[in-house]
Amino acid sequence: MNEQNLKTKLLGALLALIPGILWGISGVFGQYLFQQRGITPQWLVTVRLLVSGCLMLTICLFNNRKMTLIIFRNRQATIKLIIFALFGTMAVQLTYFVSINYSNAPTATILQYLFPILVVAVSAIQQKRLPYFLEIIAVFLAVIGTILLVTHGNLKVLNISSTALIWGLLSAVAMAFYTMYPGQLQKQWGSSIVIGWSMLIGGICLNTLYPFWQFSGNLDIKAVFFIFFIVIFATFISFYLYLVSVTMIGATYASLFACIEPLSSAFFSVLWLDLNLTTMDYLGSSLILLMMFLLAFPHKSS
């Protein structure tokens, strides 16, 4: 690897790490807004999707106006885009923040990062094969890690509410769909166009149920800053940087570096929200992170 390629790889890794850190912080800020300022997850996700979608599409229109608009002339692409917007982009954002509302940012983030298990299962079914050895080990680690996280080692007691657990698992399902479904759309139309339109469509649909002008909660300077950070830095800028990193180091390595999100969420929750994490929390989270690390490597059949 020459010096220029090395610099490109390092820059790509940095651009993937930054979104992971910002996404982790956004979960912590969301927890503060929900539990201490009375702002609803539905309102925050509506604003997040609408604003970020508009900003992303503005860049797309500036770079390639024709391609950005022509996608809706393709009936099949339009249907797929709407499905992705509702059951991918909107669903993953909403389930994640609702899970935070009922638990805390680190727990919701870790539960969402169980999605590789579903990706492994669906991939094995689609390819008509049994899971590879490393995939089986990874799934086992994830199951044990989740049990430790939600029970603290006592199988008779849930450490989080059943509501939080359900929303967290739904978040993992939505994340798996978000990861696997839009492949052909992104290849044909480009990731930024697909993500931008999916954000805007998801935001418009959610706004019909939870209009952004019907606000409830207590706003102060701190809350306004947190909302601004979540919408601009942890959504628009983060997704844009992540897309750039994918072009530089590939989707596999970009997703691996972005897996710093659970660590970021836990660190800033302890630092800013005085959240007390137990040994079982750390152990369970570590096992789930190890699962993601194992699944990041290509597997060969035996």
C-alpha cells in the first residue's frame, strides 16, 4: 500500500468514526430531552427527518439535479423508495428513540446493534446455506450479551421494562431492514439521493401523525442546542460523512468503525447523565461488540 492509499484509508476510517461518535452522543441528548424536558420522541424524529432530508436533497440537487428528480419517473423505484422510507429510515429512527425514552441511551443502542444477527439469518436463508462457524459464535455471543444486559445475570428479573425491550428489538429489526433492503436502489440512484428522499418522505408521513408545530415540552437554551445537534450534526452531517467514508474504505470497514456508537453512548451517558453502569452492563455490551467485530470479517465455507 503506497503512502497516498494509506492516507486515504486513514481519512476514510476517521470519517466513519466521527458519525459513530456523533450518533452515540445524539442518543444521550435524546434521553435528556425525553426524560428531563418532556419532549416526545415522535416530535424529535419528525423534525430530524424533515430538516435533514431537505438539507441532503439540497446537496443532491446542486450536484445532480436531473438524477435527483428523475427517480420518481421510475414506478418500481418509487415504490421501493417509499417502502424503504417507511419501514427503514423512519422506522429505525422512531423505534430507537422510543426505546431510549423507555430505558436509556446505551441500552437502546446496544439492543439496536443486535441487527447483524438478523442480517446473518436472512443472508443464510437467501443463499440456502447453514450459518458459518464464526456466524454461529457471533450469534451465541450476542444472545449471552443481551441476556446479561437485560437481566444483570438474574434470569428471573428484567433490568429494563418489557416495553423498552420490545422497542429495542424492533429497532434491531428496522436496522436490519434498513441495511439490507436498499442495495439495488443505492447502486442505481446513489446513496445520498436514496437516503435524502427516504428521510424527507419518512418525515412527511410521520408529520401527518405528529405535526412538528404541535410541540410539547420545556425548551431552554440547552434543549435547543441538543435538538440542533441531533438534527444537524448527528443526522445530516453524520450521514454525509459516513457516505463519503464508504466510498473511501468500503461499506464493511466503514460500518465496523461506526460501531463505536455504543461505546460513545455509554461513555457520554456516564459522563453527562451520571448513569451508573454495572459490571454486567459492561460485560453484556462487550460481548455484543465482539459479535459485531466477528461479523465484520468475510467468511468462507468449510
